[in-house]
Amino acid sequence: MLGDLLKRLTQPEPPRLDDTDARLALTALLVRIARADEQYEADEAARIDRITQRRYGLTESGAQALRSEAEALESQAPDTVRFTRAIKDAVPYEERLSVIEVLWEVVLADGERAEEEDALLRMVSNFLGVSDRDSALARQRIEDGA
């Protein structure tokens, strides 16, 4: 299943993802951001679970299952450039913009803006087609608790 999703994502012109695959791909992106500083900690995993519960109306166990599957997908996914560009082509803009906001939630989950996470988020935002300004506004909303 994961191999099939990766195969579809990395086609020259990937088709739009259905809701289930989009959830998985976007959650894998959350995991990639959390792992950027090579310290994927329990508070980051818990934050990802809370995000997916809120965004997708999942139960706690459903969110944990999605994160577990996303962790597997992330570890098999190609480099960040190809992975995020594939998501950009397969996921509508509004969804990509809202994902930048939750990516900031993950980056800021431990109370620090690690250089590696910050740099990766800027790169991911660009590859997803989201402007630096929109990303900065998303970060401010998260920092302000909005």
C-alpha cells in the first residue's frame, strides 16, 4: 500500500490524491519536519496525533495508527524536494496552506525553533508553493495561539 502511494506520488504528473492518501502524505510530511533535527521526541509525536485528531476527526487510537503509517511512509519517501513537490501536485492549495500552519505547530511543539526544522520548513513551504509571507503569517498565528 505505501509503495503504491509513493509510486503514484512520484509519477511525472501525479493524480489528485483521495482523502485517505492525502491525509497519509500530509501526516508523513509532519513526521519529516519533526525528524529534521534528528530528535523525534514524544511531545512531537503527541502533537502530530493531536493535529490529526483535530484536522480529521480521528480518535486517539486512529490518530496514532495514522502517525505510525505516516512514519513508515516518511522513512520510505524520496528526498524532501521530490516528496513535497509530489504533494504540491496532488493536493489542493488550500490544504497545502493549512498544512504549513500545522507544520509550524510541530516545529514549535518543543518550545524551540531548531535551526534544522526552521530551514526545512522554509524549504518545504517553498516546494509546496506557499509564499514566505503566508508561512510567516501561519507561524505567527501558531505562536499567538490562534
